[in-house]
Amino acid sequence: MAEGFFAPRRLRPGAVFGVAAPSTPVGPQQHAQLRQGIAVIQELGFEVRPAPGLAGAALGYAASGAEKAADLNALFADPAIDAVICAQGGMTANACLPFLDWALIRTHPKPFIGISDITVLLNAITTRTGLITFHGDDLLWGLGRTTTAYNRGEFVAAYAQGRLGPIPANRPRASLRGGVAEGRLWGGNLTALLKLAGTPYWPDLRGALLFLEEIDLAPDRCDCMLTQLEQMGVFDQITGVVIGYVDGQDGILTPEHTLGGILLRLTVGRRFPILKTEDFGHNCPNTVLPIGARARLDADALELSLLEPYVV
């Protein structure tokens, strides 16, 4: 693995997942989902320990950034915790960033897992520490509702086995622009990723394989956000794009109004490959994408492959 990036330990049977809520707190109406998510992790051979601030809402809609970061710092520092999984996404994960102890996280590396608004923390942690983080199912919405053989299998294959090579397809894939590219994986939810723009936590996307997903994405909003990436020079830096499941675009009949269609229009003349998948995103079974790890995209063969160990 290149200098500056490093992998956390793989999880053994009985490993303990600490659960944090660095975005939206867990409300009383979500306790059934919380219990179900915990049960799934236990069925897979692991244990679960919720952080004390899981339901914290000092601001009325969430805990303060300092309070949420304190939970994360404590979970990383606790030798009894082997991995940290986020309860859910939301809107305010970026409030944690000034209060995270980057040196502590760097010297106590553990798998850190989440999706949606947690994209903010995944990319920021890898940027500031070099620790590979994991875009994958969260506790409430990914594991606390209906799970499938796909996301249960991907959970174990990533965190316990460290599987390399091609990522299995959850549903049919499509090549939007052919070609082959390699690079380090960066990305996640497009809205959340752009919260880092202009901050010290924005990742270095030179030579990156960018992966993107979204929810309830209207064409004009999609155009706005992708245009922002264009104006930031991102599409001159990356080697390829993988698009995940875009929840809410099933009913869009005009292909040019989808995330993939708008991306193609905005990058006419560029040659980087684009692969459309439904292997990650909101309201679908998720594979695990290790942010900071090298991967290979072959849009002609409809494959995304992991090239180097991301757990050790």
C-alpha cells in the first residue's frame, strides 16, 4: 500500500462494533430498527456496544458537534471496541469535524463504517489520517430493515475476510462510457461529499476512482452539483466514475436527466470510463467500498475490482 494510506485490522469472530450517531440521533420510533440491526450483526458472529450519546439531541434535532465527536473519539480510544459503525445518516455530520482527534484515530485504527451523510466523515478521516474507511450499510437502514444474502455476504467478505478482486454485482450493470482505469476509491453520497468543498477536509482526488450515489435527486439539483465538481476541476483529476443506485430516479424516463446522463453531457470530450451499478446507495443492499484503497474499473467488462488489502 502506498505511503500515507493504511488499513485497519480485519475483524475476528466475536469482534465488538461500537455504534455512534454522528449525524441524526436514534429516536424512540427507531428502536425496533436499532434492535434488528444489532441482531443482524450478532447473527454474523460479532457483538455490539452502543455509544452513550446515541440518542443525544442537545440542539433539538441533534447533539452538538463536540458531543458527537466525543463519542467517536471515545470509541476509537476504547481497546474493547474493534470497529465503529454509524447508526444512520442525516444532515449534520460535518459539525463533528473540528472536534475529532485525528492523532488518536491515526494511532487507534479501526474499521469506520457508514453511508449517506457519513460520507463527510469517511472522506475526512481518510484525508486527515490516511486510515482506510468503509462506505457500507449502516446499522438502522442498511441492517435494521430487510437484509439480503448480498449485503450480509458483503459485510463478512469485507470486514472479516478482506476479499480482493471483483466486487459481485447486486443487480445488472451498464457501461455508460467504456474504458479501463485504476485509482484510489473516494466518494459516496454526492450531497454530503460537497459539504467538504472549500474545507481542509476535501480529499485529494488526483488519480481517483470516484463513486457517487444519491436519493431524491431532481435533474436540476443533479446538474447543479455535478457542475460544481466540474468547476472545481474534479473531472480533470479523476480516472473514472462508478455510479451507484440513485433512489428516486426509477421513474425518470429520459435517460439524459439521470445522474449518469447529466454526467455524460458535462464531461463530453473526456475519456474516463463510467460504470452504472446498483451495488451501493440508499434503499438498496450495499457492497462495501474501502475509501483510500486502490481499485480497478473496467467499464467494458462491467467490473470493479479491489486491488490491495484494506484490512490486515
